[in-house]
Amino acid sequence: MGLFRALLIGLFILSIPVTLITTNIRVAISEQRVYDYSVRNFDAAEVSGIPESELIGANGEIRDYLTSGDGALSITVTNNLGERESLFNVRETAHMADVRDLVRAVFTVQVLVMALVLFLAVVMLVLWPPRALAASALYGSVLTAGTLGIVGLVAISGFDSAWSQFHVIAFSNDFWQLDPRSDHLIQMFPESFWQQITLLIGAMILLEALIIAGVSAIYLMLSRPKGQPVDRPHRDVAGGPGHGRHRVSQPDPPHVVR
């Protein structure tokens, strides 16, 4: 039973950072304003030669493709010369298909791990007092903060190399190596944007972990069992009557010896 308890609690603790990370990534990928922020704040229209309104319209198609699309991504826009052109070339389209597959994997993990966390929480509440769940949530939040701290140090020390290494691990080809002078995908979503959005997601995860940790810690303090009073022999104050002797209390109820 002790091994079962340790495995159950350990699995719950490990699931907390995975749940928070994948959930926040899913929210960011599904949010239209994230895409529009990149186009509006990183000179995408000027660099690409495509009006901002066209790029904003394309963002909706990109988001839909990543979250629920099939096949190859095909977007046509009108450039500054009034000519119709494909937004992405063959290499960019192939990379977007890889990104879509990665996004679907992250979404699947997010659903499974969230279901696991809820299931484990119910089991823990049934088997043990709520304090066990609160303590596990606290440890999981601390683990999340520690993980983010390590990742943050790596990102701050060299985001360029960390970002490249992520692509090497996540993708089995080099389609992600795009030319910012000609490829619209990297013009719309440059590396500086990814650095900002990564920091934002990390900040949100850290905030959520701190909230969970704070609530758990408060509950643990408020629900802490009160200690039982300890009976100790009383010694008279020095110099008073009975100095140096233990005072023996009368038995209750008193017994009279006849």
C-alpha cells in the first residue's frame, strides 16, 4: 500500500507541470490575437510586401489549419503591387504540415494529462484526507517553478541556440530553416516574436503555479491538526512555599482511605 501511495502521488506531482505547460501552449496556439500581435508589431507588412489586412486575414486560416486543418495549407493574398500570390512556398507549406502534426500531438497530450490529473485527484480524495492532495499540488507547483527556472536560464543565456535545438529535436527535416529575406512565414513570425511569446507563456505558467502553491499552502496551514496539551509536573516558584518539591495534584475523584 505504501508503494501504491508513493506511485500515485508521484504521478500526480509529475503531471502538474505537464498539464500547465501544455494547457498554456494550447491556449496560445488557439488565440487569434497571438498571431495578429506578431504581424502588427514586427513589421511583417513592410518586410513581406503584403498589406497588413491581408496578413491578418491569413492568420485566421493559419490558426484554423494548426488546430483542425487537414492536407496542405494553401493561402492566396494580394501583395502591394495588386498581384495575387501564394503566401507560402513549397518548403514553408511542408514545414507548416510538420508544425500542425506537432500541435496535434501537444493537444492530445494536454487532454490525456488533464484527464489523468483529475482522475488522480478524485482517487486521492477518496483514499486519503484532503491534505494529501493539497501537499501533492504544492509539490507539483514547486516542480513546475523549478522546471521553468531551468528553461528560463537556458533561454536567457542563448535563445537563438535553444530555439534551433528545439527545432532539431521536434522535426525530422530541415524545412524549418527559412530565409527571412524571402520566406513569408518567418517574416510574419520572426524569432524575436517567438522569444516574446515563450516568455509570456512561461510567465503565465509560473503565475498559475504560484496560485496553486499559495492556495495549497494556506489550506495546509489552516487544516493542520492542533497539538494535544502535554501534562508536565509543576515546580513552585523559587523562594515560595514548597520550594524544590513537586506539587502533586489530588486524584479525581478523590479516594478516602478509612
